[in-house]
Amino acid sequence: MAEAAICAGCRAYFGYPITPQNEILEYMAARMPAVSGAFIQAESEVAAINMCYGASAAGVRTMTSSSSPGISLKMEGISYLAGADLPCVIINVARGGPGLGNIAPAQGDYFQATKGGGHGDYRMIVLGPATIAEAIELVMLAFDLADKYRVPVMILSDGMLGQMMEPVVLPEPIDPTSLPAKPWALTGARGRHPNVVTSYAIDPADLNRINAQRQSRYHRIEKKEVRYRETETSDATIIVVAYGTVARIARTTVKMARSQGIKLGLVQPITLWPFPYAALRVLSSRVNTILTVEMSAGQMVEDVRLAVGDRAETPFYGELGGLVPTPKDILREVKRNVS
Amino acid sequence: MSANTDNMVKVFERPRCLTDAQFSYCPGCHHGLVTQIIAHTIDELGIQERAIAVAPVGCSVTMYEWFRCDGIQAAHGRACAVATGIKRVNPDLIVFTYQGDGDLAAIGTAESIHAANRGENITVIFINNQIYGMTGGQMAPTTLIGQRATSCPDGRNAQLAGYPIRFAEMIAQLEAPVYVTRQALYDQKRIMAASRAIRKAFQCQVEGKGYSLVEILTNCPTNWRMSPVETNSHLMNEVVRVFPLGDIVDRG
């Protein structure tokens, strides 16, 4: 993921050590100077995200990464990034919570990521990779979307992806100087009016107008940027909805179920915001049951139920505390819900 | 009369780096004076096209509207981290923060100390008026012992709230800062000295020497409940006894 960020033209990284994402920080410490980029091990997660705020305002592709407790600390800065319309990529290698929890893979940060963990009316694009190859692809996409819409973008991965090794093909590196210019960036007011980056608007009418414009940008994102992957859904009678590591595990469950004659399909939301409501709504009229599986007490399932309504059964299966379900665990839940 | 002005020599004018926007400061407040000194400094050094103003949360939150240079508003206390991010990706820019005592020495203590410790090549203007101005006069980390504030109505009690923080002396313990000084504005002599200090701090950055901090003892007539003249006497007679004036580090 760190090398993918370099390939995407990221030239500023600020982070703080936290398990299980120290590898990104350590990789960037060695790699960023080699591409003449900025790297700082910050004094805190709060400082790191605010360094991102500054570097992004100066027009450079910028990233930070952390794990759940650290992401909580970054939420202030994420709200400011959103409020000042600044692009930035944030990787969350999520772990067990709440509080210090543990360092095992978990998906308990879905609400925080997709429903606005920071204050105010804002949205953040959230991408959920299931494999390292997907993570690389989505990191590249994250930088493009962040710049295109001037929003923070989060890669919501987990401790499994953060600690995994698998062979991948890296993309062609982008030359940062070839990226579209950012006329709003703070580069020095030379031959132009001064640029200002702020989230502050004391007059309610002003803030109302600014927020309304931002919301219309969010609506464009909802229309254009929904991404998801369907596996074996065309003849399915039951569907599992899962993202990230759980989606990868569920792919095996689909094969096992099919070999036993169960018509199981899988929907993997890739954009967790914007969520693929429409796709699930369409599927819900064709199947009996849509089973949501998460490594949480049930967070994404609320979005699934919003999409499905009462058109299909919407049971939930979750593991807590950093336990990872096996393909057999998911198959057991599928069978329980097949009438 | 108008015919005569053609022959006059202009000896004083609004700094080019200041816009026409009206300050939002209370009458008699020193903030406007510091703003004007910074603007003059930017003019004198010819750095307007490279300058980036990092505004804090506090009375100077809309500072970017007054300077005719690029500007950014930082979250409360985070100005030094934001300045760090800007300066690291574009070292040609001249980046300065302007922060009050609550912003720099309370909620932003970590960011302020670590930017100094890394020796970031930025200029920090620290406005120490011993009170939270914008929020209505609460106790600041710099509030004097016995000084009344809305959140210490009987006066600051050291046993409950500790002692006024001497931030300049604190960071003077670090290896990296090149120029750390404390100044005041209560008379003309002090204003001239403060102007020289601010100019020197910016000069350090222009020459690539590293981190500098100018702490300025300022007033708050509104929340101190004093006339501006009384605030100057208070600064001269009381405040400087707790916060001594002068250069503390000068490696510039």
C-alpha cells in the first residue's frame, strides 16, 4: 500500500507508530526521501493529520496511516480536511476495539469511517480492499478520487491485510508533476490573488451555502463512484454481503456452498461510502435472504437493511474482538438461513 | 489644500501586505499592532509572494483576511503542525504561525514543542495576553497567579491550576531553535524592539537558519476589564515580573 501511494504520486507522508500498521510508516521512512518527498514521524496522530492538512493545502498528494485508536485521534483533522475541501488519503489498518482493544483484525470502525467520525456535516469516500492487489488498486484510485472531488478518502483495511504477504504487480508510477494543477493551493500569491484554505465561515448564511455546495459534490460522488463486486449472484437464492478480509473469506464459502448445491452469491461493497444501496435493492427482489457477515457486532448490516427493507430476510453473523470467521463458519450461517 | 499634497513626501502608509479589510479586534487591543508589524516586516523583506499565514483559533482566526498573502486556518493548537506540513513540501515558502497562549501553550503544547524541537524552518508569533480572549475571558496557561478570569473567579490559585507557563524559556532548553525572544508593546521603545525581533525571526527563516519564536506580551482590555492605558501599566509593572523580556536564545 505504501509503494502504491508512491506510484500514485504521493510525496508527503506523516505518521505515528501503532500496531498493526508500523510497516507503512517504516517503509515511508526509507522510501520517501528516495523520491524527494516529505516524511515525518510525528509527535502524535493529531500532529500527523494536521501536517497532512498543511501539505495537502500546499498542493502535494499526501497520506497518513494508522490503526483504530490512532484513527480516532485523527478524526478532528479529517473533519477539518473535509471542511476545507482538501484531498488526503488515510489508511486505517483496523484492529479490535473499543479502547485499546487488541491488535487483531476487526471491522468495528465501519460506523466511524462511513457515518462521520469527526464533527460536522461531511462525508469521506471509504474504500474496502479484500486483498493486497485490491489494496494497491484502491490506493491509486483513492488519490485520484481525493483530488477529483477535493475530499479525504479512507482505505478501510484491517490487521489481516496489514500483516499479509502476497505477490503483486505494482502499477506504473505516476510523475507527480504530470498531475492536474491545483489553482487553489497555497504556493505563494505570485501574480494572482491570495489563496485561502479554511473551514471557517462565521455567517450562518455563508456556511449554509458552502455546506450546500459540498453536499451537491457528495451527491455527485454517490451517483458516479459506487463500486462493488458481485460473485455468482445471477442465479443465487441467498447472498452474503461482506467487505474487506471477510469478503475474501466468503469467496471460498461461495465455492464450498455451490459444490453442495446451495445457490450462494456474494456481494462485496468496495466503496463503503458511497454504499451500493441500489445494487442491493435490485438483488433483494430476486433472492430470499441477504446475510451480512462482518468482524463486528453489526455495523454495515444497517446499510444493507436500509437497502433491502422487507423485500428479503436480512440476518447477520459477526465475530467480535479480533476473531476472524473461517469459510466453514460462514457456510454454517448460510445453511442456517437456507429454508 | 489638495494642491499642496503633491509636494508632500509620504513617510508612513498602510503596509502593502495588509488588505483593506477591517480588523475585528477590540479597541485598544495589541493584536492590531502585531498584525501591522508583521505586515511591515513582510514588505521590508520583500516576501509577500512567498508568505503563508497560518491562522489559529482565537481572536485572530480570520487573520488570513487581513494579510495580502496566501493563508490557511488551522485547528485549535495545530498551527505548528500545519506549518510543518506546508514548509516540508515547499521549503521556498515563508511560513509563519500566529497563535495565542491557549492555542500554543495549552491545547497545542505538543505540536508547538515538537515543531521547535525538530527545528522546523518556520516563524512562530506567540501572543501572550494571559487570557482566553475570544471565548470570553477564561483562565489561560499564562494567567498570572491571583489574576481573575471567568473560570477562576477568585483569581488563579497555583494549588488548583498550577503556575503561568513560560513557554519561551521551556523551548529554550531545546537544541534546535535559533531565535527565541520575549517582547512587549507597552511603550514606543518596546514596540520598536518588538518590530526588530519580528524582523529578525523572519530573517532567520529567509536565510534558512531554522525555527524562531517571538513571544509578545500583549493586553486584553475587554477581558482584563481595564482601559487600554491601564493595560499598558499592568504589563509594564506586573506582567514583565513573571515574564521577563529579552532574547533567550540567539543562534541567528
